[in-house]
Amino acid sequence: MATHVTVQDFETQVERASGPVLVDFWADWCGPCRMLAPVLEQLEAERPDIKVCKVDIDREVELAQRFGVMSIPTVVLFENGKEKSRSVGLVPKERLLMLLEG
């Protein structure tokens, strides 16, 4: 189950994580976000080396602004505390796997 992250624990959960972290910027009113959620859960189950976190852009406006999230869903891959790549919009699992491959 993805970890819900706030501005208070973003540094601990994402920027200081020991491995790669996929951060899903989403909102509960967003249909494509709800459609992407099971894909991320499946990815998380299949790839225990990847941590999946969720940021509710309505509750965490500061984080959405900090990372320039203009459309949702936006999935950002962080490695060593830095953004490595991102995907915007509803994408298939294969596209998310491509993010992880670099």
C-alpha cells in the first residue's frame, strides 16, 4: 500500500529514502488518478525495491507547487533525493516501468 506523504514528512519518506521512490501526485476527484492507482499498487507489489508514495495535491499544495505539478496524475521518480524522471497523465504500467529503467 502506497505511503501518503505530506510536506512534513516528504524529506524523510522521499528525499532520504535508501532506494528509488515513485511519487504519485493525485487528487481524489481525478478520474485518471483513480484509474492509475491499481496500476501503481500492482507495480509496488511486483517491485519491492521501489517505494510508492502518494501526494494529494489538494492537501499538499506546497509540494505540488514545489515540483511544478500542472496536470494530474503526475508520477515522479526520485533517486538519491533528486528527481530523475516523470510521467504526466494516465499511462500503462509499461510506461512506468520505463521510468524506472531510466
